[in-house]
Amino acid sequence: MLLSVLLVIGISLVLLRFDVSKNPTTIVAYRPNISGASYQSGKPIDIYSLAVFMAITAVGAVILSARVYNLKRYLAVFILASSVFLLVLSTIVANSLISLQ
């Protein structure tokens, strides 16, 4: 249940808040270096790939935990919990990158 809610929130955040018409290139990374802080620009597909990552992570975790559940229940719960953690982190990263536009 939590996994599906986080998946919907994350994907809808990327698809509804990201506007390509604002800027054809977007900030996709922050790389501090010796000469100072710099933002790395990229294409809009880089932001949309975060939504694809969220979907693949959630589907993969459900399939993997369903296959492992009969063998070890705690391992299946760990897989689901770690995918929830990944979805939360990717939603935070997507939100911060979109807000930098």
C-alpha cells in the first residue's frame, strides 16, 4: 500500500510539475569542484528517467519480494522497505531538481 502511494506521488510529481517549455535544458546534477560549485545541465529526458526509475524500482521490488516470500519472509519485507526508501529519496531528488528550474 505504501509502495503504491509513494509511486503515484513520485511519478505525478515528475509528470505534473516538470515543464519543458520553461527551459529546453534543465539542471540534472550538482557537482562541487575545486573552482566552485557548478550545476550540470542536461536534457528533459534525464528528469523523466527519474519517473521511469521509480516505476521500475517499485515493480521490481514487488516481483522480487513475491518470489522470495515463501523462502524467507523477513527478506521480502526488507526488499519492500528498501524500495520504499529508494522511492522517498528519488522523490526528494526529483522535487529538488525540478524546483531549480
